Amino acid sequence: MKKRYLTLLLSGSVVVMMSSCGGETDQPALPQEEQTVIRPAEPLGFGDEGSQSYSVPSPNELFSIIKESKLPYKGGLINTESVNYSTSKTQALNFGRITADIAYTASYEKFQESMANFDNLRKIGDDLGISYVFDEFMVNRVKDNMDNADSLEVISTNSYQRIIGMLEENEKASTLAIIAAGGFAESIYILTNLIGEYSENNEVIYRLADEKLVLENIMDYLTLYSEEERVQEVITDMESMSSIFLGLNEEKVSEEKTIKDDKVILGGSRVMMSAEEFNTLKEAATTFRNSFANASQS
């Protein structure tokens, strides 16, 4: 029977996983970079030949989007209150949500908020029965670097591979799929609210539209475990978001580059998003996110 693996996608994504965590581990060899015109991607795998793998995003993507866009910090989007969630589904969704929140606050050097949410993350990890991902070395490394956004970005990317492997080895793959869904929803919620109003030729909106591929991978991974009631519920709850992404059209584009005095025209495609689609996505992400972040509904 072929084993299913979750792999790490280093670009074209905003889902943030384990942005707060660190730790050393043996890293698998990197495959050759796969070049595309619009957004190069490089999958890092735990899979082997003949295995079935699904890509999810790297934790560093929200860091990079925020840095490149220079969008101003928006207070009130998230909270750092410690909340008890009663089901494994809401615990996993909020584990993903809080990892995105930590990346958001760390990007703007709001380190007090980041540390508070790291403590919340550890608590939910205990509730989920995955406290083993927070070993002493990892915790100390995070605390030592909590006031350094660049260090946290590096730590997060290295750590995520380790977390994926540990969860899968301990037969927590369905939990990991729900965590990915929660992180994705929170990242879309944060990004759409930071953008605020739609405008044409906004590069950040192009980056947002590129998340169509990420959404497809997450939905495929969730579907593998759809026999679990909690996973099927997440798939259903995400339909309003997924239908928007899946309905986005691609448009052919060309890019002119000068290489050693010679002009080269590179062709490719770009995922497009209209004002109506943006506003509908913003509302859908907010509604889904609030449905599990609100303790009274958990």
C-alpha cells in the first residue's frame, strides 16, 4: 500500500505552520528547483519513490508577503487570550490559526503578543496530545529568538519539516490536515483584512490569488481522511472559501527580462481575482475563521 506524505511547498502560499517553533533535525536532500515564470516552487519531501504526496506551504510565506508589501499592522485582527476548545477538531483548527497569528505579530515585531500566543499554542498542543513536538530545546530556541523576526522565519521553516514528520510518524496525519486548514483560513483572513480594499494591479492580490494551488492541495489532503466525521465537517465548512479559489481563472502573461544585454520574453500564466471575488473571499474567510476561533461555538 502506498504511503501518503505531506510535503513542504516553499512558495506561492500563505498558510503558516509552526512559525513559532525551532529545533535541529536531519534534513532530507533538496531536489532540484522547479522553475516557473510566475512563482517558482521547490517541494521538500518526506515521500519516497512511488509514494503519494501532497504539498502544503512553508511557514515563511506570510513573513515574506508582509515584508514585501509593506502593509501596515492592523490591531484588533487577532487576540492572545487563552481559550479552552472542547473538541479535537476545534483544537486542531486553532492550533493552525495561532501559528499564523504568531507569524503575523512577529512580522511586525509585536513580540509580546507572539510570546503569549506561543504559550497558547503549547497548551493546545497538550490538549491535542501532541506535546511531544515541543521539546525543551525547541522551546528554549523560540524564547531566545522571539525578539528577532528574521531568526524566527528561519527557525519556522526548519521546524515545519520536523513537525510534519513527527505527526505523520505518530499517525496524526488527519490532525495535521485540519491544522493546515486552520492555518490557511487564518492567513487568508489576515491578508484580506490587511489589504482592505480591492485595487487592480495590486501585487499582493496576485499573491493571494496564487493560493489557489495551496487550497487545492489542502482540500486533497483533507479528502484522504474524509471518513472521519471531524474532517468531513472541515471540508464542508471550507466550501465557501474553496469554491471561490477553484473558480479563479488564469490569464496568460509575458514578462520581459534583460539578460546580458539581450531582451528575453518569458511566457506564463497568472491567476486572476476580481473585486467581487476578493470581497466574497474576505467575507468567507472571516466567517469560517470566526466559527472555530469563537469559543462559544466550539
